[in-house]
Amino acid sequence: MQAEKLMEVQGQGFQVWSYACHSRFEEALRLWMPSVDIAPQRLHQAMRYSVLEGGKRVRPLLAFAAGELAEADPGRVNVVAAAVELIHAYSLVHDDMPCMDDDVLRRGKPTCHVEYDEATALLVGDSLQSLAFQLLAEHPLSDQPARQLQMIKLLAVASGSRGMAGGQAIDLDSVGKPLSLPQLEFMHIHKTGALIRAAVVLGAQCGAALSDAQLAQLDHYGKCIGLAFQVVDDVLDSEADTATLGKTAGKDAEQNKPTYVSLLGVMAAKKMAQELHQEAKDALADFGERARRLREMADFIVLRKF
Ligand code: GRG
């Protein structure tokens, strides 16, 4: 359902491409998730519940788009796309728990701890994180072992205390506090941006070697689009309804959380998203037609309505 909604936003070429990516990705992910027939069955059931059937799959699509730019083998990109999505899914399961955001709805379904229980949700997150690194370690991602190790490290740093988990720590600490714009940006570059940035760079690293300058351009694209994603998320949280989002709308204001909307107002937040969108596309200028899918993903991230 989410995938269909995603495809409505873009033209036909993008639709065909993203549909093909989705099909390939979902099939592989289903296979890599532990079966419900294997013990511990309830944990495996809860893991599959939290990962399969739902989510826009923005991070995997970004990895595929960057992989195309580097002419990467789609089978290899599937692995990094799955690893990034598993880390993302783990972060959502933990974020929804009562000790963090305490939410009951995610991807249009009861959150993991509501459907199962808190201890199971904790273990689901832990196990998804481990599975992500297992996939990266057991599948070939590059002809050069040193590059594969570097890729594993990149995801570890992006998801750890100097990346997503660190951003989450700042977020939890900032509730009810007046953050400045640079402080808010620092938090989101880590909490949301680090994983989005990793998806782009890892997708590209599955392919032909790029120069350091080219990798820096892709990284800058990832940084801008990651921040734009968060600004749009804040706008949607203030404007869209729960049914459209598949998660509780208006949560930020209710929890008195600093957001781009609370700091800048809706109009200035939308303008900021547009500026970041442009900066992201500018970072791709040297790649020409090879960056077409990344440009389309930037459009989708900023124009999305859910
Ligand atoms: C618990 C270590 C830890 C980290 C949690 C990412 C995160 C950090 C929490 C998620 C909370 C949140 C709503 C953040 C705003 C941006 C965001 C990541 C939204 C959810 O991502 P989408 O829209 O979700 O890509 P789907 O369901 O489409 O995959």
C-alpha cells in the first residue's frame, strides 16, 4: 500500500523503476528474515511483523538509486538496502516503546510492544540490528575485502552513538527545552540523517570505485536530503492526519518537542525543505544522467504527502 502511494507521486519511468526495486527488495528481505517455523517462534514472528509489509522503503530506494549511478550489481545493493532497512526498523521499534516515544501506531498497525510485549520489542530491535550486520558480513558486497570492511564500519558508525543512536539521545534530552536552529540541525543530522546518508554511500560503494570527490558529492546529497526528509516529516506531523501517516499525527506538539515547525513556523520550514532539495540536486550536477534516480528520490522525499 505504501509502495503504491509512493509511486503515485512520480512519473512513469520512476514508477516502473521503483516497482522493480520494491519487488526485488521485498522478496530478498522475506527470505533473509528468520522463519516463524524456527525457534524462538514468537520473536521471529515479531521481527517479521515489524519489518515486512509496511514502510515507504525510502532508504532502500536511495541505496538502489545510488547503486545505479555506480553501475552496481543489484544483488549486492539488495544486501546493503536490507541492512539499512533493518537498522531503521529496529530504531522504530525501540523509539515507539514506553521508555522513549511511547506510541501505539506504526505503519498503520499497532506498534511492536503493543502487539507483542515490551520485552519482545526490545529483543526484536536487538535482533534486527544483529541481522543487519550478519547480512553485510556474509554476502559479498565488493571485490575488495578492505572496501567491504569499510562499508560495515560505515553502517556501524552511522547507527551508533556518533550517528542515529546519538541523535536519539539528544532528542530524548531535548523534550521541553528551547533548542536553537543549529542544535536542532545537529540532532537531526544524526538521528534521521546519518542512516539516510549511509544508504546513499553504501549503495554507491557496491559499484565501480568512485573518486573521493565523487563520494563527497554523494555524501553531501545524502546530508541535504536527510535533513530535508526530517523538515518534511515535521511539516507532515503538523499538517497531515493519522490515517494518512500510518502513525500518530501531532505527536511533536503534544510532547512539546522542538521541531522545524515549532522553531520556524510552517511556511519557513517548507521553504527550508525546498532549499535543501535544491542543494541536494546541485550536489549531483557532475553526475549527469547517471544521477537521475537520485534526483527523482529527492523530488519524492520533498513532495511526499505521507
Ligand atoms: C531508538 C536508537 C533509536 C533511534 C531512533 C529514527 C529514530 C531514532 C526514531 C524515529 C522517530 C521519528 C518519527 C523520526 C522522524 C523521522 C523518521 C525517521 C521517520 C520514520 O521514517 P519513515 O517515514 O518510516 O521512512 P517508514 O515507516 O516509511 O519506514
